[in-house]
Amino acid sequence: MTTLETLSRWLADAPENEHLEFKEAKQQYDTTKLLRYCVALANEGGGHLVLGVSDRRPRQVVGTQAFQNRGEVTARILEALRMRVDVQELQHPDGRVLVFTVPPRPAGTPLHHEGAYLMRAGEELVPMSPDQLKRIFSEGGPDWFDRPARAGASAEEVVALLDTQSFFDLMQLPYPTNRDGVLERLAKERLIERKPDGWNINNLAAILLAKRLDAFSPELARKAARVVIYEGANKLTTRYDEPQPQGYAVGFEKLVDFVHSSAPRNHFVEQALRDEVKMFPRQAIRELVANALVHQDFEATGQSVMVEMYADRLEVSNPGLPPIQVERFIDEFRSRNERLAELMRRMRVCEEKGSGIDKVIHLAEVYQLPAPDFRTSETRTTAVLFAHRDFADMSKTDRIRACYQHCCLKYVSNERMSNQSLRERFRLPESKTATASQVISATRTAELIKPDESDTTSTRYARYLPFWA
């Protein structure tokens, strides 16, 4: 049951996400919109729709006159969606609030309203992709990683198909003295399973350790990370376009080295270090590629991780939408593929939970690059690293994004952003204090940062927090 205390906590702390939605609805609220939001919340695990609260921060109770007959609207939802939604009325001092508590959909059954299978994407409701629907319909069956990539393989075929030497090297384990020891360890890690007709090599083993993914199946071959290098700032002329045929773990360092070596030089940092420096830091490339490999939607067919290099930027994208908002990448972590992530961490391919994106943002600051951008489309998540750009050449959007990310980076480091720290991030002299203040003001207007009022109320010495802190 939702209480006034719960509502107060939501108003103070909780961001809107796929499980929580606020609407003002002062006078009324469209029933069709209500049904569509119920469908989207149910499809993403259930949640709450709250009417009578301002949409934008700082959130306040404004009161609502919508749906005065709660029994009637409950019956309307049940009739339309075949789902019972609890409708609760809270009498807040500032007005009436309605809370719709939506249960999760049944396993294997996506919900729809008038044929539209909906989900949240930022502030919008969008249709689920065919691959997302396929994944829901397959619930209850074997996990993608447990499905066999090769069934009934002999011991010789297991060793021929998988790079077992790299596996033991990455795990920092001594290589067994005989083949039985190799198979025993792979079986212990649930990468292979003994069957009456031989060994089943599962998809997890193949996607990580395959000597060649195309030796297993066309489906796995299409999961190979693909590197594309363009001549200019668009896709008109392609200089290189090849998939990385090895499994993710065994081919990871080679993939990162190739992308890094193909990057243009950063002459601006070279002048300071008096050494050759690539435009995109290797560690940043490493983190973004690892994130894309780990967090992709493996149920999405015919899609792969893409690493696309242009003259002025590097884009790393993966199939699937993130389970958290892109604005929260720096401080939150929720893995779509925890089993894959855990094994790749043990192989030292990716970092500990949630420590990758803050490194990317830090490196962008050190290498004097614009703030990286994180975007979602209908079916993909994309991270963008930009080539060097002077402050004067940055757009207003670039500056706001950099200010917000700098504020987040300071916060997760137990520090606070100030005018001075932002000037240092942009390499601006003290004479540009007013310019930094304008960027801070624009970022506040975008509701991405807020003053840290616990520190000081002085404008001159103001410190700032991310909006979610």
C-alpha cells in the first residue's frame, strides 16, 4: 500500500523511470493514455502511475480531480486490459493524489492496448520491437546463454572450437596436464555439459571463447562485433568494414588495440605531453566496447555490437535499450546479462560493477575532449566519443552535457562541482568566471543539476549536485 510517507519519499528522491510515472492531471486525465501507461508499466515489470503531482522537478503535489469514481476506473482497466490495477486515493495537504499500482505482466505474455505493445523510452511510450516481443514470448524456455551452440561435440571438437588456452590464461589458472582436466573446468563453469552423445557447448562458451564464431552457426556469426571506419564525418566513404570473428573474451584486447591504433592523433594533448597521443584514449575505448558487449540484447536477431569511427567521433552501439536512464549511467548499474558480466569480470575484460562510465567521462576531461554522449533509438543504445573541440566551438548542448557529467563525476568522487572546477574542466582562465556561470545556469534550467544548499547559500561559492542526488 502506498502511504503519504511513500509519496513524500518519491517526491524527494525517486526519478521517473520505467516503474514510476508522474502526471499533473489537475482536472482530468485521458482514459486512453491511462490504459497505455498501464500497459507500458506492466510490460516492464510493474510500477506506479501517480496523478496530481507536477511532471517536472522540483516535484510538488498539485492535486487532481480525475477519476472521482475509483471503482469505475478499476472496472474500465480490467475490461480493457484483463488486468486488475489497484487505484488508491491519498489526501495530501496540498491536494488529492491518485496512485495506480500496476502489477507485472504474466511471464511469456506481453500486454497491449488496441494492438500496441508498449514500453517506456525516456519520456515517451514506444512500441516494443519484434525482438523484444520474441524475448517475452520465449520466457520460461532456456536462457539464451544456456542454449546449445553445438550439440553432441566430441572432446576433440570442444578443444578445436574453443580457445581453451586463452580461457585459462584470462582466468589466471594453470593449463591442465590433460584434456579431461580442460573439459572438467569448462563444465564446472557451466560452459559445456556432458550428454549421452557427447558434449553440448552452450552459447555462453561460444560467444566468449570461440576461435571463430562462424564455425558454430550463422546466428552466432552475426553476433560478432563489427568495426567500420569511415573517411569523413559521414557514412559516404567506407575505408574498413569487417566483423571481429573471435569470441568476445579471447579477441577483446586485439579488437581494442585495432580501434585505438586506427584513431586520429590528438595534436592538442601532444603539444602538452610532447608525445604521440591518439584522439580517443585506449581505456575509454576499452570501457565502451566492454559495456556494449556485456549489455547488449542477445535475443535481438541479425544485430551486433558496432564500433564506428568517423573523422570527428567514435560511436559504439549495441542492440537493446538500457534498463536505466542514460543520464544515470555514471552512478547506477543494472546488468541485462549478469552471468556474462560476472565471467567477463573474472577474465578481467570488464571492470567492477558501475565503474566504467565514470572512467570514460574522466578520460574525456583529461584528454580535453567534449563530454561523451549516450543515446537510445528504438532498438539500440549508442555511446559517442567526440574528437577535440575548443570551448568556443562547443554547442550549448555540448556545454550543458559536459557540465552535468562533470557534476556527476564530482559527486561520485565525494566532491562537489563549483564554478572553479567547471572552468578547470573546460580549461578556462579565471577571467571566464562569468562564462562558466552561464553554463551552470543553462544546466540548472535544463533541470540536470541543483545547488547543494547544505554547503552554502552564497552564489559566489556555490556548489552543485546532480538532479538525482
